[in-house]
Amino acid sequence: MLYSIGYGNRSILYFEELLRNYSISCLVDVRSWPDSSFNKQFCKSFLSKRLRSIGVDYIYMGEILGGDEALKAVNGGYSLFSNYYLAGRDLRIVRALRKIVSLSLDRNVVIMCSEKDPLKCHRFCFVSYLVYELFSGKEILHILDMTEVYKTSELLSSIVRHEKFIGRNFMRKLVFQRLRLLYSVESHNAGRDGKEVIHNRFL
């Protein structure tokens, strides 16, 4: 099974409890900058040792699947996002995603970033969406808490709640719009109508 999680302001002890609750045996770190100054318990060197001590393997893939790669998709514009990435032309990304999917076939794997809310993080609108597109609707379960988990498809549906769904290409555009806002310094100044299209009760 494949999951995603963000630590936010959680303590390392509670984070470990979440991993145990979902029987996670492997964590894939997709942060571009894994040496957290916000929460030092989640710095790469400390976290990797801590996870090994509780029987969880640690794999770092932020150099390929991190927010910096998501930013390239934003800077490249929608055509790059829909054609270059989704067509699988960046083999580094495809291979990394394939490795994660393969690992999850016989164990519980979680993709981790710093943002607690998946809809505010590239792990949903970049990593999870690419998995969903490239691997025939492969679901990732996004952990919010001990009993609250949402599938990628459920989060995608929430994005288009206020829109008339007009096909897969439309969905891509809405996901790209969300990704662009995550990396836009002007995101907080966007018009209310625009926010209603891409925001929902999770934000």
C-alpha cells in the first residue's frame, strides 16, 4: 500500500505513532531541502537514524521528486506539465515513481514532506498526481490523522467540486493551477473566484 504524510508541527513521537498505526515499513522523503530548520527532529540525518531504530527504512528522493522539480513544471507552464511530465519524458522522475510503486506492492510505503495538509503540498499535486496519471489510476492514501485518510481520487474530486467536470485534460489544468499557486508569491492576492475553484474544506 502507498501512503503520503506531512509532519508539520507534529512531534517526532506522534509522527512515529502515525507510522505504526498504518504499519509503515518504508518512508520516502521527497523534500528538496531535508535539513529542516522549522522542526529539527525531522532533519534528514536525525530522522533516518530514528526511523531505522523503529524498523522503518528511510529513502531520500528529494533530488528527483522534490519541490524544486515541481517548480520546474510551474516555470515551464501548463504545456510542460501536461506533455513533458505526464508523457513520462523525464525518465529520472518516471524511474523514481516506478521504484516507489514497486516497493509498495509488498509493504506499506509512505511518501513524506513537511506540509501537513496534502492539498498544500507538492506531494499531492505533483508526486501523487503523476503516480495517478502514469500508473493507471494508482491510488495514494493521504494520511491526515489516526483515522482520517483520503485517496488521491477523492482529493481530485474535491478540487472540482464547484466545477462542471469536463474531462481529464480539465482536471490536469486544475491540478496545475493549484501547483502554480503553491509556488506563487502572489497566491494570497488571488481573486476570491479563483480561490473557490481550487480550494476546498481541507485548506
